[in-house]
Amino acid sequence: MKHKGFLFLYLFLFASLCGNIVHAQMRDISEMRHILTSKEKAQLHADDNTLRDFFAKNNIKTQKTSSGLYYTITKEGDGNQITAGDTVSINYTGKLIDGKVFDSNTDSSAHPDPLVIEIGKGRIVKGMDEGVQLLKKGSKATIYLPSILAYSTKEHGNVPANSILIFDLEITGVWAKR
């Protein structure tokens, strides 16, 4: 009988200790998220200043979304605006802010076909997902992505960490979600 009491006490103390460790780890993760959010805010502010200087220097007129994405629609398309879940066909050229092309399907032998992708599923960078949803079939646009809407603090191929990305887009097809 006494052994059962000790076993129960042991299990209770063990469970309490594990619960405290898990709670502390969750608190640490929460605090880490706060730090990352602060860093992302600082990076977004720096990117926004860089973009506004770039637009002024190059006499570019843009619109801005609440996320910090800038865009210029150079040709209005027809039909309904693209929404999450739609599949689209896109011709694109991706550039760094210095003009260096890092990816393209319009002048590349690597993948010369249009990109066909379902929008809103996180299969492309956040900013491109958002920017495509501003368009319709036949639209042409340039979108300017602050780094947090692109690859953020990660290098990606020949794209350095914290890079602002510019995409020239042409929507060649749209298939509505079913």
C-alpha cells in the first residue's frame, strides 16, 4: 500500500516537472517570436525606405498594399480578379533591386514554359502569392516585394538573404477554383 502512495507521488511530481518544462519552453518560443517580429518590422521599415528611394530615383509610380508590397499594373486584364485557390499560368522575370535577373521563364532555356500554379497555397513566395491576386487574366504588372514577403533572412540560390525582389508578371491563363 505504501509503495502505491510513493508511486503516485513520484508520478505526480514527474508530471508537474514536465509540465513546468513544457510551459517554460512555450514561453521561450513565444518570446522568440516577439524578437523575430521586431526584426521583421525593422527589416520591413528598411526595405520600405529602400523601395521608396528606388521609386523616386527611377520615377516609378506604384500602389502599396497593407503588407508592404508595392505594385504597378501596366496592362489591365479581363475577367474576374484572381483569388486563392485559382490556378494560374504566369510568365515572369524575377530581379534583385540592382536589376540582376535571378529567375525567368521568358528568356531562359532552363524552364521556358509558363509557371502553372495554384495560388494561395504557399507554393511561391508570400509576396508573389499576394501580388498575383491583384491581377486578372491578361494582366501585366510589376510587383516589388520587401524581403519579408520574399525569402526573408534565408539565402535562396543566387538570391542573398534580406533581398528585395522585383517580379515582372504576365497572367496568361486563369482556371477558377472548383
